[in-house]
Amino acid sequence: QVQLVESGGGLVQPGGSLRLSCAASRSIFSSYAMGWYRQAPGKQRELVAAITSGYITTTNYEDSVKGRFTISRDNAKNTVYLQMNSLKPEDTAVYYCNTYPRAVDNYWGQGTQVTVSS
């Protein structure tokens, strides 16, 4: 059974930065594209960023985070990262990782809370 464990969230002031990590219990990254998703209070979960598998990867981002967030992966460490810069209060949410483009229900972890507030 695959487990995805997110970490790196916290409380940060507007304009600050955080780096999220998502570690898998076994090596699925080499075969799957991965995504970071987020869910804000009262809203549906949405895709934030995604990265393909393979030696040469491509990425895509939700419009509101383009130029501020960077997704990357380290298959040797079974880990995918989300570098978040210039954070805004509207980025406040619980952040999750999962496969992309189709998330697997059984893979959802606990997520990591990101709160952007002064």
C-alpha cells in the first residue's frame, strides 16, 4: 500500500516562503506524474502544480501560483517538493500530494497546513 506523507507547512507572513515535501512509502514517482493539490476552508480541493515522470520532466501550474510556486521531484528519494514564494493569504489551505492527472483516492494523506497571515 502506498502512503504519501506531506510536511513543511506552517504559519508564514504574506510575502514569505515555504517548501513542502511529499514522501512516498515506496517508489511510485518513477512511473507516475505527481501533483500538489490544496483545499481551503469551504472550497473544493484543487490542483496547484503538477510534474511529469521521466528523465526530462514538464510542469504545469494553476494560474494564481504561476511565477511564485515551483514543483520538483527527486525519484531517488521518492519525494516531490513544492517551493512556495511570495505567499499570499489566499494561499492558505491544506496541501496534499497525489498522482496526476487522476488522483487515487487511497493515496490521500493527512496533508500539511499552510497559513499565510500577518
